[in-house]
Amino acid sequence: MPFVILAIALLALTIVPGLWVQAVMRRYREPANRYPRTGGQTARHLLDSLGLHGVVTEVTEHGDHYDPLAKVVRLSADNFNGRSLTAITIAAHEVGHALQDANAFAPLRLRTQLVHWVAPIEKLGAGMLLLAPFAGALTRSPTLGLIGLLGGVLTLSTGVVVHFLTLPSEIDASFGRALPLLKRRGLIRAEDLPRARLLLTAAALTYVAVALQSLLNIARWWAILRR
């Protein structure tokens, strides 16, 4: 019974933060026409006002983010074309990352380097996880399969570490950059400020939610290793 309770608690810890982030984003997508500018127009307006004319804005299907290598603010179609509080606030958050990049903000640079290094390692880890059972069966060596699985789990865990290390950059983009910009430029209504803070908190915690979900996957592989 204690094990079941612990398992449920861990499951809640890894899944609930992600569900909360999604719920907050959905909640403030209504009303859909709350502001005169779309998220894409807001991002362009802020970038130009900051002198970041070389940073491009575009629609993406891979989640809202700023690409420091391509110098692009990418927003989902809902946020790029939408006029909701969510669209405006998330656009400002991503512009916050662009401003960090322009100011050589050290945590953002570190994250960019880590993502570049970790991506091929994660692919290698995934490959090791897939091949390990076959290697163990072909060689009839359980130890070889076990080593392969352990190597894959350890490799995948590097992605979790990177997600957690992005938190300082995310918090600064939300509350050190985006919120002051929204207030100073008068881009959101005064009564929406508490809601914007909630949205910016959700934006900052997005990668933490992803990291927690990745931990759940690693725990699943660890359970396989113990069998």
C-alpha cells in the first residue's frame, strides 16, 4: 500500500505541473479578441521598439520559443494570430529571450550551448535503449543488455538536467524582461496584470514540466532494469 501511494504521488508530481501550465494557457485564450494587436504584431512591435530589427517573427508547429541561432521569435498559430491575453503575454515572454540574447545574458548562452551539445547525446541514448535488448539476446549476455540500458537512461537524463538549468533564463525572460515591457509600453490592461503574472509563471515553468515528465520516462526504464 505505501508503494502504491508513493507511485501515485510521484505520478502527480510529474504530470500535474504540465497540466497546470496547459490549463493556464487555455484559460486566458478567451476572450479571443481582447487586444487590438495579435501576438505576432505585439512581438514585432516590441522587437522594433527595442532596436532588434534583425530578429524575425514567424509561426511554428513546435511550441513557442526563441531561436538564438537563427534570431527568430517563433509562436504557435494561436498565439501568433490571436489577440488574447495569452497571445500577448507569451509573445512578450519570447521577446524577453531575444532581449537576453542581445544583452549576452549568460544563462541563455549556457542553455544554447548545452542544447547544442545534448541533442546528439540524447539521440545516442535513445538508440542505445532500442538496441540494448537485441544486443543482450544476440550475445546471450544479460550484462551487455543491462549496460546498454543503463547507458541509455544516463544519456537521456542529460536532457532533464538541461531543462532544469533553463529555469533562470525562463524566470528572467518572464519577470525581468516581459512583465516590465508589458507594463512600461501599456500593452495590457491594468486589471490583466495579475493574470499576466500567472501566465508568465506558466511560461517560465514550461521546461520544468517537460523535465518532470522526462523523469517519469527515466523512472519507467529504471523499473525495467530492476526486473
